[in-house]
Amino acid sequence: MESLEQIRDRLLARFPGASITLVTNPGPAAEHSLLLSAEHARKIAMFLRDDAALQLDYCSNATGIDWPDKEVVETKKVAVPDPAGGPDKVVEEKTTRLEPGYLESVYHLYSMALRHGPVVIRMRTVNRSNRVTLPSLTPVWRSCDFQEREIYDLYGIVFDGHPDLRRLLMWDEFKDHPMRKDYVEPDDFEWEPTPHGAVLDRAKTHYPAPEVKP
């Protein structure tokens, strides 16, 4: 099978307006991936599926990732004049900036026909609040159906073009998305009929005060 760099270069030649970035994985698995621009992702997915040399006809896994806002500290050296007229002093100047967070959907692709893979692709939302829509890849690989619903349920990514996008694990009235890194569990679990342990300790704060008898 072609290397990920070769696949990226072929995709850039085929889709000149697309943004396709190689994302390296420093971990032991070294499963590097291709970050696709959302507006071209579905056409690229269809190419990966139908290209004679790739035939990535099976998506084995789709999952979500939450990247919260991150505070980044940058350090640079600056020259400060010496009031006594001596040589400039070099000091370190630190600045802090906020790097906005985003959500990602990640897909592992294989070719059942050619027996190779995985090729890992990913898409990224604009932010974590009001611009969280990505194109659904279920029209390309039917195996994405339930997995994109799970991502929607647990992370909050809205998949445009999904044939049946609704919660999968949580009920329709459930608020928030439990796999977000800033998710806070409620004190009183309404679905826990007999709370115990830590759940009971938190639930007690919502119980009515015992009646004081005269």
C-alpha cells in the first residue's frame, strides 16, 4: 500500500482546493493520520473508497476527541538597555495566549478487497460551542451510522447529511455531552432509583431537610 505521504500528495493533486495535513502520532502505535478540510471531506472519502489502488471499502471505527481551550505560554529573549550605559541585558519575556479548542471525528479505514490498512482520516470543527458541524461519512461507509450517532451523543458533533442523527446512549432530553473533558456530572442522578456510594453522598444535598419534631 502507498505511504500516507503518497496518499496525501495524490489527494492534493486530485483536490487542489482542499486542505489535507499529515498529523503525526508520536506514540508507540505511530498511527499517523490525514486531517481533511470539512468542505472537501466527503468527496475525498469517496475517492479513498473508489480509487483502484486503495479501495478503502470498510470503516472499522469512528470516534470523537475533545480538545478544550488551551493556555499557551510563549517565551522570547529581548534586549533591555542598561541605564548605566553598559551593554544591553538579555532577558526572557513571556506572553500568554489562549488557543481555542475544537472537536474531532476520527475514522479508521481498511480495504477488505486488497487486504490493507488502516488509513486514518480526521475532521475538525471550528470550535466547541456554536460551530460544531461536520459532514457525515455514513453515505460513504454505512458502518459509520451508529458510530457517528455515538459521537454526536457523547461529544456533540453534528453530522450534516446523517440519515438518522439522534442520541444513541443517552435519552433525548439529556443535556450536555458526557465525554467532553469539561463535563460535570450532576449531583442528583435522576435515573438512579437507589443511589449508593459517592452518588448517594452527592444526592443527599438535594434531599429535603428532615422534619424537626417539637
